[in-house]
Amino acid sequence: MISPLNPAMRATDPPPVMEARRWAAEATFPANRPLINVSQAAPVDPPPLPLRQALAEAALNDPAAHLYGPVLGLPALRDEIAAQWSAAYGGAITPGQVAITQGCNQAFTAVMATLAGAGDAVILPTPWYFNHKMWLDMTGVHTVPLPCGEGLIPDAAAAAALITDRTRAIVLVSPNNPGGVEYPAATLAAFRDLARARGIALIVDETYRDFDSRTGAPHDLFHDPDWDDVLIQLYSFSKAYRLTGHRVGAVVASTARLAEVEKFLDTVAICPSQLGQIGALWGMRNLGDWVAGERLEILRRRDAMTSGFHALDGWRLLGCGAYFAYAAHPFDLPSDQLAKRLVTEAGVLMLPGTMFQPQGAGQSELRIAFANIDADGIAALFARLAAYQP
């Protein structure tokens, strides 16, 4: 028994991926049926060799790579993000509107620390990204679920009915984790207009934007010359350049917001990883073609997932894109129980929908993170699901 313990921490659910890993650690898998792990989205391969060489060069020959740096990140990386984002989105973003964080999760926590405190409320569409919910729980912020329905696209009019005088923000993730769906530009614009009209923030987490199936900018939010009075964008370098262990993310927001973010970051980490930032900057300047190839491979895997579900009796694909498929299973069994049984009885590790929903919801849903399995792995996954009967 831990004493004392913050009641908000006690009430926060444990990390889902860590819990799922324990299911696998407690199981054994025959040689002819190794585990197919589709529980986590993080890349399992290291960065491409030229990026690793750039990191090694910096580690050996750049003394500043081992020292504290600016709290809001390296100026060169902030400059590069501002320039590339302005071109990609067709808007105006300045380096002063960019901050670097230790991964996108820290970007979310830093921004949320400036927006909401205990007793405030934040709207999360469901199914939600569980780490967003966990942070709100830890800090005593009330999470307001916004059910998305069959298509997994949130509706601004439905969100409007949930806003109170305690609401501080709406959080959208597109392409979505866990649902995989890509939010239409019109949906994002409607939420922007709602947030502005009601005096709250719109947070758009674009961790998976590099794997969006659409060409061109996924939205026009940065076309608005006053975008920074309402919009906060989050991003991660972990997926595009496989820099998961280096923890590099970004916040794009008003300079006034980032002045408050700086207080949080200075207290928590002092500065982002210097080597990670060097790697992200090198990747932005040199790996455009490589990232484009990675995107095409993810899109091929998405197509294989979509085709596989069409042939899978009784299952329904609710959403698919970027790294994720979100599906409804046909069994008379809650998804949290089914997910555990799939590990031992089918050699498949995926996460139950109950980990992405309010208590009591998600009982028939499962998230499949397919980005780390190739065409043969996807075929094997569907073969096991087709043969499975609990």
C-alpha cells in the first residue's frame, strides 16, 4: 500500500500498452505460431542509416549536443518547422509560434497545463487516445466524452451541446488514434469555428499526418490569419523518422501560449533532447523522399487491412488509416476478455476498445496497430482471426 497517494493518480487507469505487454509476457507461443503483436503503434525499426550516422556524428563532434539548450527548442529546428509547415499548409507560421517538446505526449501535457486545472473540463471524441484521458484524470480535469458513432467522425454540433462555462478545450486527433479515420477539412473547420465562438481552444494532434492518404494539406486551418487565437497543433517526429527513443515532438501555437508552455517545460525537462532535435532537423532537411516511401508502404498495408476485413465473416471495420484499424468483433464476449484470450488462444496481441472508451463502452471493439506487420503478417493475422472461435 502506497501512502500517501494523490487521489487523482489512484483514480487514473494504468498504461494500456504496459498492461497488454504483461499478457504476452505471461504466455508462451509455439514455434509454429509466434505472437503477432498489433498492440502498439511505435515503429520497431531504428531510424534509417544516414540519420543514425548524423546522430553519431553529432554525438562525437558537437559539444553542444550534450548540453542544455533553449527550453522551447533549437532555433534551427523551430525555423525549419515554421518554413516547412507554412509551405505545406499554405499559411503563415513563424518560428516564435513553434516549440519543441520531449515527444508529442509532452506536447499535450504542456499545452493542457496552460489551459485547464482541477475542476475544468475538456471534450475528447470517443474512442479517445488513452494517454490524453490519463493526463486529464491525473490533473483533476473532467473528461467529457463526445461519441462519434459508426463513422468515427466527430460532429461539431454535438460537441456544442456539451460545452459549459468550465470547458477549456476540444481535442481532435487526425488521422485518428485509435480509429484510423482522417477527419475531413470541413469537420476541422467546423470545430475551429465552434471553439472560437465559445472562447475555448481547439487542439489538433497530427502525430500521424505523414501517413494521411490524401494528397496536399489535410486542412486549411492555417489559412486563417488569426489561427493562433484558437488553434493549437501537436506533432511527433517519432513516426516519420523512427525517433521514438529520442522523444521529439512539437507544439504550434500563439507566442503568448508558448510563453506559458515554457514555464511547464522548464520545470519538467529544462530542454528537449539535443540529439533528438538534431536528428529531427536532419530528417526534415534530407529524408523527404524516404518518408514518402514509408507513407506508400503504410498505405499498402492499410489497403491489405481493408481487404482482409471485407473477407472476414462477422467482423466490421469501423475505421482504418495511418497506423490503425478499429473494428467490431462478432463474439458474445467483452472485448477486454476477448483480447486476453486472443493472446493465449490465437497468438494475437491487440488492445480492447474498453481502453479507449468511457467505462462500460467499447465492449465489442478492438484496435489493431498494423504498421509494424508486413503483407505476410497481415495475411497471417486474418487467417488466425478467421479460424478463431472463443
